[in-house]
Amino acid sequence: MDEEREDFQPLLEFINASPFYRYMNMKVIKAGDGKSLLEMDTKPEMRNLYGILHGGAITTILDSACGIALGTLLAEGEITVTVDLRINFISNVTGGKLIGVGKVIHRGKQTGVTEAQVKNEKGEIIAVGMSTHLICSIEELRTAES
């Protein structure tokens, strides 16, 4: 991702204002042309019973890096939701900053396939993964009743 497109700046501000992103200390740094770069400052509450970062926190930044990368290729009115996510945990980490790097592999009419890596501040790979996303409009999205 050489340059961030200026027209993505309002989208980045909107995403970074998300209550979930703020709760997870996660921020989109760059996004454009089917790629994304995110950072997450971990907090002690994200650790599991063994004192290492919970896989769910790592999965969160990986899934977001994938979705944001695909989101840069959507037309107005289109949304994307993850329908399949596969992740391989390579190394454990106890805290610090995580970096998520996402990339679109395929953008079809109704689906997209993406991949991402999660690294620590030293550039060591913590996890890798791929995901498949549904591309639709908000009106077409089926949700469970709460």
C-alpha cells in the first residue's frame, strides 16, 4: 500500500469512531486499493488464564484487516460481512502492539476472498489467516432477531 487515497479518509474516521474499535484499542492506519493496515494496543484484560493474549483478540484484528481491505473495493451501497474465517496462530504474545495487514485476493460480484497477517512490533508473525466475505446491500443482509 504505497499511498492512502484521500477519498478513504472519511471512511477511516467513521470506522475508527466505532465503539467496538475504541473498546479493542484498534485503529485503521491506512486502507486503499484492496489493502489495509491496522494497529491494536493490547491491554491486560485481553490476556487469557495463562497470561498470554487471548486468540479472540488476535482474531479480531485479523478479521478486521481482511474486512477493511475488501471494504476499499466496494461500491456505494455495498457492505461486506465475514462468512468464513480461518486462522493459524504462529506464536504467542503477552501484550504490546499488534499490527494487522490485510489484502484482497479476489473480489467477485457477491463474494470476496482476503488474507491477513498479524505481527508484533518487532515484525514477528503472530497469526495468519484467510476469510470469505459476502458482498451485499444492508437491505439484503439477514440478521437473527435479538
